[in-house]
Amino acid sequence: MSILGRPSLTSRRRECLAALDVACAAAGGAVHYSAVAAPLGISAWTAYDLLRELERDGLVATSYAHRPGVAVGRTQVGFAPTAAGRAALGAPTAPLAEERALRRARAGFEGLGGLSGAIERASRSVDLAGHLGFWLGQAERLPGRTRSGLRQLLRTAPEAATALSMFVAAVYGAIGSESAEAADALAAEVAAFQRRLARTTAARRERLARSLASLIEPMAAASDAVGPVPEPGA
């Protein structure tokens, strides 16, 4: 059952989602379902089933990775709240300080006379928010369907670092598909962004990812107003 298009939460599922949020904040990323089972005092399989239910409602995302220190063999599943899941818990969707920083950074790239001027300014930015503002500005220029895809990407990414990396990669790919020259010019900025991302704390990455999702929302909503986005393969 849903309310105003959003899935409702039973008390049990809310407790599970809240425990997952706490565990992911402590771990700095997606966690195994056993990390949710222990604090709730339930079996690992019960936690797994609850998390899969939340995933079906778009409140939790999954990812797969090897256990720490193990590079071979089977991967294990990890769970993390999506932006919609955190919103369902009442978590702030956009920390104001980081959102203001992103807005200022994006505004700083306006009126620079094309891509080359924006790249030159981005290359001088030492802060992740400043560099992310460059990519946000580029996203604004993309077609409506692409912006809607970026919104979906940010909603479903399993953790903040992945969301930010995938956002930049998707914007780069969209621009590069239109112009090989632009792709060549932007390649160094993608690498520079990844270096800045690696030097940023997990807590700040989380705040920036939430703020970015908030700023992308009205861009995607504007494209939704023009017409529905076709399903893949439709």
C-alpha cells in the first residue's frame, strides 16, 4: 500500500530500514544483512527478507563485492538505503551547507563562454563541491530524458561514493557521445574528480550526494512535465 505514490512502512520495516541506515553510516557504505539482524535481534534470513521487501519498494539498493581482504571467490550482497529510503525515515534530503556550496559552484561556471572556459575553471578547483558544480552545470545542458536517468541513478545508488562517481561518468558519457572532441577535453576532469573524491571523507560524500540529488530533482521534474520518459526497450 502507498500514500501519495510513496510506499508506506510498517513499524517492523521502518525499524529494519533505520537499523540499515545506522549500520551503513558506521561502515561508510553498504553492509551485509547480518549487520541489520544483530541489532534487531532477528535471524539473518528474516533481515534478508525484510531488506528485499524494502528493495522492491525502492527504499533500499543492493550491491555485490568480495569480503574485505578477499579478492577471489563468490561476492556477497550488501544493502544500503536509497535517497527515497532516507527520506522515508525523515532524514534531511539535502544538507543546507553542502547544497549552498553546490549552488555557488554551479553558478560560478555560468557565462564562461563554453566548455573550454568551464574546464579551465574546474581544473583550478581544489574542493570536491567546486568540481561537482562543474558536472552539475554540464548535466543541466543535457536532454530531459538523460536528466531523468541521472535522477534515477542518484536515487538507487547503493552508497554515496558510487552515486557521485556514476553521476560524473554518466554526464561524461552523455557529452562524449555527442562530441569526441568534448570527450577528450573532459577525460582529465573525470580523473581529477576521482582523485578529489578519494580524498573526501565518507560523511562529506554522503552529504554531497544527498545535496546533488536534491538539485537534480527539479531538473528532472521539468523534463517529466514535458512528457513521460519511455521505459528501456519500449
